[in-house]
Amino acid sequence: MNDKFKGLVLGLSLGVMLTGSVAYASGTQIEVYFKSLKYMFDGVEKKPTADQGQGFIYNGTTYVPLRFVSEALGKEVGYDGDTGTIWVGRKVDLGTVVAAYNGGQVTQGEYEKYLAIDQLLNPDYAEYLSDPQLKDQYKQYILNQLIAYRLLSSRVTDDMKSASAQTVTAQLALIKKNLTAKSASPDADYAAALTKAGVTQEDLQGFIENMINGNKLIASEFTDDKVKAEYDRRIAEKTGDFVIASVRHVLISNDNANGTARSKDEIDKRVKEVQDKLKSGADFATVAKEYTDDPGSKQNGGLYPDAPLKSFVAPFKKAAMDLELNQISDPVQTDYGYHIMRVEARKTQAYDEVKNQLTNELIQTRLNSFITKDVQAMIQSENLPK
């Protein structure tokens, strides 16, 4: 086939240059109706050239020439007759190897499929791809994660895979429910969501199987003895990780309510006013409502009831660990400003209360380490798509 003929076929395929009734080899005949259409792109009208084709109506649906629309948006268009593929924008060889690691490789098609599933399940992550500072980090993490779960799942025994089957089924059902939460036609909308993401049910199932089996393999490292030993270590080191306390405080922020920085004299004056009132016997909750700059506890009189201390910043956490019950603290400085605190109750959680939480934390920490450190060390070369 000569180049001129290729161009003619391309024009016909992408321009959809149909006229009147069209008869196919099968003998089927369809009726199409041309209509004068106006094309507006960001408020600017653009008109297709003769070789780009024109729009038409078939069965109540308006069709427009792909070549014209794509080129009007600044996208190149190409057609691969051997594979029957139309390319809009960059032409990508999905078989290109984007990463090689000890024992395997990742093609661009595999990488983009995995990325598409991650975006489908975590739509909020889409912002990472639009953030120049986060985009490369996110794409690198996705590559590492793909390799990590591929390696982990390859080490899972058949018995472990069989035991995970029910969990996989339940997870897929939950995903479908989440994707079609407000749908009147969940089956159709679920299929549409997968199609829009460019993935199949089999792709999604493979993704979930690898993830669940990989997590299960990591979890098998953490026996009850290991988890208990970690609990005992943290208790001995007084990390405060398993301490629950009711803490009341007044925050004197580094900034005023309008966002301007307070001078040291302003801060010192305000801190002293709070201390003087509390020392004279004023009700802590009343003082907190008047003075605190912490919106999270202001309406509660400065109180965080039964709060896990590990959720607080380090200086606040340490003070809440060390302060005698119902004593007013000296000002405690954090990045937020100065806190005048009072611990009203405090207890250390027993092992059985935190066993599951601690186990999950250890699994997640080990998994993140495997993804970011172990896998990264295994990667021999990489060329992620820009």
C-alpha cells in the first residue's frame, strides 16, 4: 500500500467523511444526516477544513470528526492500520520497558494500567499528578508499589491465596458499592467507570489479589510474640504511644486572628493574663473559651477528652505525659505557639486494647519500608513516562 493511499484511508477513518446513505459489504444500509455545526473552543469558533470532514447525525446521536476536534485542541492524530489503533496526542508503545529490577521488568502498559487503577480507587490522588513538586514522587511510588506487590504476591503460597479468595471477593464488592453509591443502575455505571478508567474487571481483580496477598505475607512476619515485644519496648521507653489522656489547654498562637504575627511582648502579655487568671482560681474552661486560639477545642473549654497522646506534637505530648494531674503547666512551646495545660485524667492502654492497632501499624511501616527502600534498591534501570 503506497503512502498516498494510507493518507486517504486515514482521512476517511478519522474525518468520517460520509455522504447520504452508506452501503456496507454486508448489504446493510444506514441513513446519516448532515447538519451545519458550530464548534466553539474556549469561546473561539473553529471550522473544520474539507479534509477534516464534517459532523453528521445517526440514530439521534451527533458525530463529529475526530481529526478536526483533536487538531483544534492541539493534539496530533495518527492511525495504525496494522493494529486498528487511533492515536490522539503522543503515540506510546505500551510494550516499552520503563523499569527493570532484579528478576523482572515493567512495561509502560503495565505501569499505566496500575496507575489508572490507583486513580480509580483513590480519586483524590489525581491532584498529585497536577502538582509539579509531587508528581514525580507519586509516579515513582506507584512504580515501586507495583513491583513490591508483584514480588510479594509471587512468594505467597497456594494455601494463602485460597484463604484470601473470600476477602478479595468482598473487597471487589465494596469497591463496586463505593463507585456506584448514588447510582440507580449500579451494574451499568460500574462497567462505565471501569471503561472510563481504561481497566477491566480482571485488571482490578488482579490488582486487589496482589495487594491482599502481599499484605498477608507481610502480616505473617508479625507473630503475637513480636507484637508484644514491641509493645513492651515502647512502654519501657515511655514513648506515650499507648497513653490516653484528657487534656485541657489554652493556646496563645504566634499569630493574631487576622493572620499577622504577634510580637514577643504581645505573646508574653497574653500568656501572663491566662496564668494569672488560672492561678487565682478562675474556671479553666471559661478562660479557654475567652483566650484560646485553638479552634479544635475552643467550644469545649480547651478540652481534648480521652485523646491518644501520640496524636499530639512532641512537646505537647511530652508535657501531657509528665505533668502531674490537675496541675497548671508552665507555658509549653510548640510550632503553634504557647500552651498552658492541665491534664485531668491519664491512663496507659493494656496490650489487648492496642494489639490490633499496633499490629496494623507495624505491617504498614514494614510495607512502606519494603516499597520505598527494599524495592528501590532492586531497581536496575527506569525510564518513567514524562
